[in-house]
Amino acid sequence: MKLKLLVGILLLSCFLACNTSVPFSPISSSNPWKDDYRSVSKMEDYKKWGTYNVHDPACKKFSEYYYMYSTDAIFAENRKQAREKEVPSGYIQVRRSKDLVNWEFVGWALPEIPQEAVEWVRRHADGHGATNIWTPYIIQYEDIYRLYYSVSAFGRKTSYIGLAESSSPEGPWELKGCVVKTNNESVMNAIDPSVIVDPDNGKWWMHYGSFFGGLFCLELNPQTGLALTDGDQGHLVARRANYRKDNLEAPEIIYNPELKKYYLFCSYDPLMTTYNVRVGRSDTPEGPFTDFFGQDLKDTVNNFPILTAPYRFDNHPGWAGTAHCAALRIDDGRYFMFHQARLSPENMQMVLHVREMFFNSDGWPVVSPERYAATPTRKFTEKDLVGEWEVIRVREPQHERNLEAGQILWGEGELKKEEWNDSFSLTLLEGGKVDLTQNKWFLTEKHTLKLTIDEEDINELLIFAGQDWENEKETILFTGLDNSGRSVWGKRIR
């Protein structure tokens, strides 16, 4: 009898122990790669450039691979060395991945800059420009892959968006001609294409534009992939008030079938420093697009939400140039953003950032504060959130710069103190208090965090597991928007 009682007590103790969850603490987890890639920056090292030298990415999944195409911008580029080593230079870089974490450098899409584009640009830019191919975009039509590309002259409206096609996402590619081209007399600048297909009627639309005049939308012929009407340059969809100083470029459009909304992402400000991502939305792919406050993106006000901007968590030099994004909905219904980021303080090394993207209850996208590392999903309790956190309030640049063609002047590539979004510490205490202040926090039934910071209530911070790249740990992350449409990011560090 005593033996049976003892066994029963042991079984009950085991049951209670196994069903009493231990609060989560950050777990050591190595990063997939190093951020500083100077050791593999020579031209002959290109096969090691998995996440390195990524600039202006476009990404789609074809069969088992995610394919990425990007501008051929290279840190410490040496074209003489490239010729000696027989390494292509100036063309579209191609990568692929099966997991969105580990990327294989495939090569370059085109063997040379298309001659028709070179002739157009140099004829209208006093012999300048057309030294490489910019801002590609990829989309599939039936069993054909369409690769859009841009050729331009820096600081001028003399530009050319062309189309190439292939039966494989890795080529070879056959040139199909010009989609749209611009010169000094044009209002807009023909670079940075992004294409969307309306699922209701099958119409194709291309959004494009950079710096000059704003962003434009052009209807395409689905059968050819070229402009539906020859010579058409489309209609205005987004503009800033002073485009000579305030840069606007890099449209990326996606459709959310659950929300039945089209989202137009765009990039503000200079690419090497305060580059940041904004977004508007519409019921139709051709617009009009409105922002967080219901304002039309072409009304020349600065638009919100702001999703990414230069940021710096502790134990890291920080990231600048965090914009020109691609966006993608994957097979399981999750969304991701892809963008370049420049390693500070010099801001010359360009590293791919992949961030998981979510949509809040108001239908606005928000992105993870940390890069995606395929961290296993977890559901967290209120006890798991108790601990020390680093938080970033993502805001627009607070420093006025002198710019040329929307970019910083040569030699001014490092961020000023006022341009950083630096982290600060918060401690979430048991009982819903934040530090020893009047601030409060609360975990809702919908598994979102309500947090009061500096007397502002931030009502919906989405909580999820992710990689703390700065401290090399698996941890808890949150992301959301404040009442002004600015991102709020957080990660638990202890």
C-alpha cells in the first residue's frame, strides 16, 4: 500500500513538473553569417557573396527556389581586376535560396548591357551613363520568365526600362525591347520597375520612377510584357513636395488577398544614409494610394507609415540605407520584406536583410526588428515577457542635409547623431509595470502587447520568436506602429 502511494506521489509530481511551464529566457544561437564581408570582397570571391553586395533586390519563388535579382553594385569594386579574373561586372546579380536564410550566388543574368539602352542613354546624356544595369524585377507569365531592367545616367532623367525573357529563371535571356524610356524633357525617370497583375481582370501594371517627378504607373500588355500603348509613360501615383532635395524612389507593389488591398512600398531619402521605407495602399493596382492618415501619396506631403530606417541596437555598429525593398507572400501565407542595408559607420558594405512582415488589425504592414533566421515559432505567455528589453522608435531623419540628385554629397556618407534610431532599455516587471515608472504593459487575448511609453499608449505590438543578431541569441521580438504611423521595435535581451 505504501509503495502504491509513493508511486502515485511520484507520478503526480512528474505530471505537475511537466505541465508547469518555465518562463522563456533568450537562448544562445549563432548567426548564419558575419556582417562584415571585407575578407571575401575581392572580385574572384563572388561565389561567396550569398548575402553580400545586395542592392535593389527583387525576389520571387519559382519551383523549389526563391530567386533574387539585384543591381550589380559591389563593395570595393575593381573592374580591372574583374577583367583579369574574367569576372562579369556591371550586370544583374542572381541568387537563390531554399529557406530565405542561406543564399547561393548563381551569377549574372546578362552578358552585357543591352545596346539599345546604351545608345538611348548616352545619346541623351552627353555621352555619359549606361555603365551598369540597375533595379531588375522578375515576374512569371505562363511558362515564360520576364526580367525587367533599368539603364540610366546618374542624376539625370535619361533612362530606359527594358524587358528580357527566358524559359528558366536562370536564363539565358532574350531581349524583347523597351517598355518605357525618358530623357531630360520627361517629367519622370524610367528606372525601378515593379509589376503587378490584377487577379480580377488580368490587367498588368508597372509602377516605376526615381527622384525626378515622382512615381508613375503604366499599363502593360499581358501578352508582350511591354507598354499597352506605345510611347505611354503612365500616370502619377506618388510625389514629394521638393524632389530636388527630398528623394522618393523604388516603388514595390504587392497584393494582399486576405485584405483585398494593394500595397505600394516606396523609399525616401539618400540610399547611403537615411534611406527609409514608407507604404500606402489602394483598392486597385493603379491607385490612388493613401497613407496612414488617409492622404493621397501624390499630394506631396510626407507619408506614413514609416517601416524601416537607420537603426542601431547595442553591441553593433548599426545599419544605414535600410530601404529599396522587395516584398513577397510565400506559399504558407506569410509575408517577407527584402532590402539592402549598409554596415556602419562607413556605410559601404551592402548586406541583404530579410524581414518577416505582418499585417496589423488595421491592415497596415509592419516588419520584424531583426533579420529572418528561420527561428522556430513559439507562443509566449505573460511570464515570458518579464525581463529586460531593447526598444527602438523608428522615426524620420531629424537632420537636414545638402543633397545632389536626391543623394548625399561625396564624402558625407556617415550618419549624423540625429539620423540614428538608437535603442533604449525597458524592463517589463511582473504585474504590468515598466521599470519603476507610471508606464504599463499588458498581454492581450490576441497575443499582442499593449505598452505605454512616455505617456503614449501603443496598443498593438505583435509578438513572435526571432534571432537577436547583435547578441547571437534566440529571443522574443515585437513590432508595431505608434499613433503617428512610426514603427516600434523591441527584443528581449535578458
